[in-house]
Amino acid sequence: MANSVLLIVYPAKDLANTKKFFSTYLDTEPYVDGEWYVGYKLGDMEVGLDPNGATIISYIDTDDVEASLKTLKEVGAQVVKEPTDVGGGLKVAQVSIDGNVLGLRQKAK
């Protein structure tokens, strides 16, 4: 299904302070800097900050988020977040297995 994790999102209750830390830690400024999400590009990888997040979530890219979600449900995953367009045609979904939340991301076509 995936050959690499391309996005990791960290919860950021104090977004301003966490953004300051990650800008220093990653030695770069965010390419997305909003009140709902802050994102940093590191080559092909993205590190995100979510002020509404509760846990660290790694995302894999998929060509078809609905089909991937169906396959993961068949092997025991519970749906945490149904496929949702988060802007510009980018769709994300989340599943849980053994207490871990994992994400799926489908880029805009």
C-alpha cells in the first residue's frame, strides 16, 4: 500500500511556541502557516503541527483513499476519521489499530 511515510503531524496545543520550536529544530520556516495547521517541507517529507490534534499521526500517500480505507478495515482497523477534503482537493482519513492512529492522504487530482 505504501513505500514511505511522507507526513507526520504533531499535536500543538501552544501553536506559537511549538511553531517556534519546530522552526528552530527543523532549521526552516513553515510553507503553510495557518491557525488550523502549520506545515514544514523537508524534501519529499512534511512535518505538520495541528492545534486540535491529540496524538502524533503518520500519514501514507495513496491514490485512492476510499479503497485503501476499505482494505484496512478488512484487516481489523477501526475508522477514526472518514475521508474528508481538507482543502484544494486533498483528502485525508484516519484509522486506529491497537490504540495507534494512522493516516491516509490522497493528493488532489
